[in-house]
Amino acid sequence: MVSGNLFHSRKHSWPPEEYISRTTLQLFDFDSAAPPEQAWRRRLNSHANLLKEFSVTFAEAIKMVRLGIRLWSYVREEASHGRKAPIDPFTRISCKPSASQGVPLGGMGSGSISRGFRGEFRQLQITPGICEASPVMANQFSIFISRDGGNKHYASVLAPGQHEGLGKAGDQGISSWGWNLSGQHSTYHALFPRAWTIYDGEPDPELKISCRQISPFIPHNYRDSSLPTAVFVYTLVNTGKERAKVSLLYTWANSIGGISHLSGDHVNEPFIGEDGVFGVLLHHKTAKGNPPVTFAVAACETQNVNVTVLPCFGLSEGNRVTAKDVWGKMVQDGQFGRENFSSGPSVPSAPGETHCAAVSASAWVEPQGKCTVAFALAWSSPKVKFSKGSVYHRRYTKFYGTSENAAQDLVHDALMNYKRWEEDIERWQSPILKDEKLPEWYKFTLFNELYFLVAGGTIWIDSRLPASNMRNERKEENTDVKVIESEVSSGGVNHTTRSSFLCEDESTGNQNGNSDHSQDSFTLLNPQTDMDDVGRFLYLEGVEYVMWCTYDVHFYASFALLELFPKIELNIQREFAKAVLSEDGRKVKFLAEGNTGIRKVRGAVPHDLGTHDPWNEMNAYNIHDTSKWKDLNPKFVLQVYRDFAATGDMSFGVDVWPAVRAAMEYMEQFDRDGDCLIENDGFPDQTYDTWTVHGVSAYCGCLWLAALQAAAAMALQLGDKPFAELCKSKYLKAKPAFEEKLWNGTYYNYDSGSSSNSKSIQADQLAGQWYTASSSLPPLFDEIRIRSALQKIYDFNVMKIRGGRMGAVNGMHPNGKVDETCMQSREIWAGVTYGVAATMILAGMEKEAFTTAEGIFTAGWSEEGYGYWFQTPEAWTIDGHFRSLIYMRPLSIWAMQWALSMPKAVLEAPKINVMDRIHISSSSGRFSYNEMGVKRIAHKAKCLGNSVFNCSC
């Protein structure tokens, strides 16, 4: 826990007064118009430099040449079926990545749109797994100002004119607009899920403008946090002596980027809604049979604000109304004709043609007066379709129905409710922001790293409303895919076999082969009430590694979900518990070695929930056979126990316990010498999937020790004492073997082999101890050894890399040189660094912890860094080359917050060593299924209710 006199070290402090004049801040000191004291900040004229992508060395390329050839062949094969391979290093996006990102729009799981700090809308992710990175430059806010007397006129797009993608396509297009904003006096302030853009006298020196962007990301609110909508609130302050007429213009293209951008058949239509909400609906017909999407752009008319619309204009000379006409009309009149509201649907766009819409909101602002204008954006694509044909309804349809026209209701409700959303957001963030013990950079980076839960390709579906009668296009051969479920009742645990991960031959459907994802296929291990049902949730490993819920990475990221949306986190664990007990016999070729195996082995935790047909076709990752990985099963046990201890949810414990036992039993095959330790098998059989391991390893061995202790503790609390005794006996034998083979006096060696890097200092060597401490279990090792190993990591992996200003390098030789055994050993992983920092906090090394984590901020988020804000990559090298932007693992910064303020259920656990409560009786010493132990779970659940720690049964 954090001590009161913490953080005397250098910290990044960005007071708003350094970016905005104090006078302007005082003018905005109402209605949340002023940016917060703690925020990530940039001037709009900051250069958005291109990012440098990593490349393998010649030696690494030679080692991976066979893998590269097989991967190339696999990528081409998937492309021939119209699918994108989950890992494709050969295809480059047309829009080169740059340091231009900002806070994304919308809630979770309904598609996302990012917005750069200079104002451009980009990174559209409406179709699952597809990220259209290029900005749609017609999507803009603009302002038109005229003052009494007629001598002063200003008109400008509210974004600097030096954006990439802004070409001179012709005088009739957006190049004809007034790109007059320099950005010199305009600043961006980000504190996810909100952002502020302050125009301090631009373009009119006597008009101060604040644009506040708000999205409904609200912890523990499982309704509003699913909504695909965002609000933009403009606060206008007239410091001049004349009355000013101010017109704000919001333009939006009928496009989601990509191949449907110019495919045609798109339609716009105006609408007049309730409570003065007026706008335009843009109906977009997507490509490749993907579900359509409807955008809604709107503004709220009030006594002081007049809203008009232009339902349709084009970007080229052939259109009846062009972008140039729009600009001229706004410069002249500051609004459109009211008759446009009765114009009806537009003629569908022709191929090669872009239809855009415009919403204008105009108001008079008196001298020294203030005015507020609110716009909203929503997008409704109620069905989510995966590339092998499975279709589901998104979470928000539970509240808004399944029509694309729900977009109109979404913008209405956003404009009516955004103040309540802000109150909830401020109530959540305020205790952390006001904690003077925490460095400023940490406070806003903690919140801003949550961008990934919106922009990381999240899918959130309503499990009650499967989209049936949709064509199932899966082409795989018929095979036997089975799941063994444990159904808990008052009489014990009954095992039944049934098909739940549906193949084409197993689906219920009609004679046309339509796939009906019935209610039966959505049943979790323990059916939930409607109140508890929060749907099913997926998020990508990264926008470049397109696999859903990659579990070895979720191990790091899951602290964010557990802290903020615990019901989602428990459901993800239930999904994996169900998967542990399943088997998928379809053949798969593994690309690293070229060998063949089955897609999913019973007892093995899957690497991921799939790519093209999640839940039904798991393990999209096919580089290695992950059924032989050594970290996945222990990570499952550790996450389950942490979640069980933190939530006190006995029904969850009952649900997943059979899978926990199966996962532990599965691992026994990897104990090659009977010392109760698992051994690695001489290939990269863990999350570091290019870093070979031999024999016992610090990373996997420590995870295994922690899993033995967690399984023992959980077994004891669930009443399965024979299994608790068995886990304890194995732990007592494995621990000294681990210490003997790996402890060298100051840290734990990388592995027990004899390779050139076996004595390397691995930053992640205490991952098991991290989870042990996070769950208030007894430490795995003597505290002196834990602190010694962490100090070694700090001194070598952290401080020897640019003086601690880059994070922790994964591997370091004891001579102080970076371990360059492979690509990953020489990389710095942001998510691992945050995890190491959390481990340091739990070990009482707070100063070292925040210095370690600050390196990630300095390299990734600061002005002197590499420009990774709102797109934190998996890795970077010491010379600043990134690998895999917009990645899941850096969410582990929330593990630091977990360490700083663990929940009451964990902190109030009995202080007695849980292992001391387990008395070992005679046993075989081997894992085997003991049904009697599990049968007692139901009785124990009745006794304990919602508390797992206080029972006299």
C-alpha cells in the first residue's frame, strides 16, 4: 500500500495555465467547460510525427524464415476465402501511423470512432476486426462569426490545415473550405472518456471557445456504457464589445471508410425529434454483406440556439449541392433553410460519389455573454456479423431495439443525459485525481489508457437476443466439437456432454443451413437472472493481432475490467471456464514448426476465443500449439481466484471450479521429473512466443507455484479439502525445487537450462508473486528475496535503459547488456512494465514502482517521447521502434491502482496463512478427479452466501 510521504521524485506536471491564459480559464469556470487540472495536453499546432515501426535483425530473420514462408502462405489462403488472417505482418495500411491520436468516441462494444487531438475523425471500427485508420476529412466542425456593424467576419474549420489526407481534390470539395486555424493558441486536453479543445482567441480574438467531448464510459453502468454515441458541447464566451452571431457547423460523410466508402446506394434524410433535437440520418450500406449502419448527427435547439440542416451535399462538381456551396451559404447566412427538414430521403448515392450531411447551430452571443451549443453523434449497426457468418445483436439493442434508426433515439438521449454522465464520470475519477500522494502523470495516464476498451475493437452483444435466421457461411469440415459442462445442483455435480461450440453439422437450423444461435448456446455455466445478464464481451489483443480475448494478455489487462466492470470480467472467465472443458478435434497446422494438431484440447485453456467465429471456433492463433504452453492454465487459475476473492461471488466460484480442477490436472503432464514443478519444452511455450525456454523457467515456474497456492485456497473455501491438500503437498515440494534451480543469490535466473541467456534477468520473473499479492495470498518467497529480485530488475532492466526513461526491457544480461537472444527479449513491453511496477508497490517499493512506470509515460505519452498516446503499442525497442499499436496489455496500469487500493473483500480476508489451514493427509500425490469433493460445493455455497471468507461450516 502507498505511504503518505510518497513521490519526492521528478514528476510530469502540466498545469493548464501553461497552455491557456488564466483569464480564459476563469471565463470557462462553469458547466465543466474548463479542462481539468490533471489532463494530457497538446497544442493543436503540434507536429504529428510519423511513427517508426520495428524490424527484425538479420539473425532473427534467418531464424524465422520457415515461419515466415508458412505464415505468408496462410495469409494468402485466408485472403482467398475473403478473410483477414489474425496475424498478417505482410499487409501495410495505406495511412502511415502518426502521433495524432486522441480520445475515442462512444461506449464499449458497438463499434468505435477515434478523434485525433487536432480534431480529425479516424480509426473507424464498425465492422468486427476491421480498422479503417485514415481520417475522413469531410467530418469536421467549423465556425462562422459576424459581429454587429459588419466589419468583423471570421470563418474557419476548427482544425489546423496541415492534416495528412487533406489534398487539393478540386475547388468544389473540402479544399475550398477555410482551413484558417493555425492552432497556435488552441489546445487539447484529454482525460478519458472526456476531452476538451480550447480555442483561446482563434479564429476570432474576442471569442473564447471550449469544445467538450463526452462519451458514456461509466464504470458499473452496464447500460449506458454500451451506447454508440458521443456529445460535443461548445461553450462560447464573447469578450468583445459587439454582439456576435456565431454559427457552428457539423459536417459528416456517409462513410465508414474502406471499400464501401464510394460503393454507392447510401441515403441521407433529415429528422425533427423530440425536445428540440434536430439532425440528419445517414444510412450506409456496407460492403461484403456486412450489416448496414446508420449515423445520426444532431444538435439541440433551445431558446437561444437555432438549428438547421442540409441533408445532402457532395464533394465534387457533379453534385447538385457541393462542399463549396455549403461553405458559401454558411459564410453568407450562417444557417440553412428550414424547408430542408421536409425534403425527405435523398436520392441514393451513385458509385464513386460521397454523400455528406451538415447540421448548423446558430446563436447570438451578447458582449461579455456566454452561450452553450450541444451536438451529438450516434451510429447504429445493431447486428454484428463475423466473417464466417455468425450474427449477433449488439448489447445496446436490449435498450433501443434492433432497427438502424435507433440512431435518432441515441442522439436524443445523449443530448438529454450527458450532464448526468458527466456527474457519474467526475464522481468516479475525483478521488484519484484529488489524491495528492499520486504523481500527476500517473493520474491522467491511468484513465487515458482505458481508451483501449473503446478503440480496441470491442464487441458487446446481448446474449438474450441472438440474431437468428442468418446465413452461416462457415466452410470447415464436419467434426466433433464437444464440451463437458458441470451442472451444479443441490444433489451434487452432474456431468453431461453436449454440443455448445457449434459446427455446421451441429447447428440447429433450417434446411437452408441457416445458423440459429439459440438461447441454449448462450447459456453460461450457471444461468444468470436478467438483472445479472450483462451480455457477452469481446476485445481484441490488438488492431494488428486480430484475436478476441487473447488470454495470456488478458492476464495483464483484466485488472481494468475487474475494477470497473466486474460483471464483464466474471463473464469472460466463465467463457474460458467453459472452454477449458471443451474439445475441438478439427485439424490445424501450426506455423512455427509446420506440425499438425487439433484446434482445442480438453483441459487446456485456449489462447483466444477465436477471430472469424468467436466462441464457436477458438484458438485462432496458430503460430504454436498453445495446448503445450505452460502459462495459460496457471494464468486461468490465478485470475479466477483473484476475481473470486475480490468479488466474493460464490456462484461464480461454483461455476468455474470444475474448470479450475481440470486446468490444474492438465498441467501435471509437464512435470517431467516428479518434483511437482512444470518444465518448459525448449520452444517459446508462453506469452513471449519468440523467446525460447529450457527446463524450469522463472516466469512459468513462478506462475505455477502461485496457481498451486491459489487452487489450494479456492478448494479450501469451496469445501474441496482433498484437492486443497493435494495442491498444498505439491506446492511444498515444488517451491524448494524452484528455489534450488533458479535462485542465484540476487534474482531468479531466466531458466534452468545452459543456453547463453539462461542467467538473464527477466523483468517478468515474479508474475506469479504479483498475482499472489494482488489476491492477499501468502508470499511465494521470502520477502528479502522478492525485494532483491525487484531491486535487480529496477537497477538493470529499468535504470540501465536511458536512465529509466523507457520502461523495463524484457531481458538483461547480468553484465548490464540487453539480452538480444530474440526480438522479444530486447523489447520493452508497456504492459509488463506496469505489471512489474504493481509488483513493486505490493512489495513496499513505491518509489521504484513509479519511476519504473514513469518510463512508459515518458517514452509513450510525453512530448519528448515517441508519440504513442491513445495507441500504446505492445512493444518498443530502445531506439524507439514500435511493434503492434493499440494493444491490450497496457491496460495493466490498472494493476498499479489495484495494488494501491485493493477492494475491501481482499483486504479483509483472514490474515492467517491459508496454507497453514490445510492439513495434509495421505494421498497419491497425483491430480485425479474427486467427485465427492466437488459435490460439497453446493452446500458450501448455501452456507457462505456472498462471502467466501467468513464461514463456520
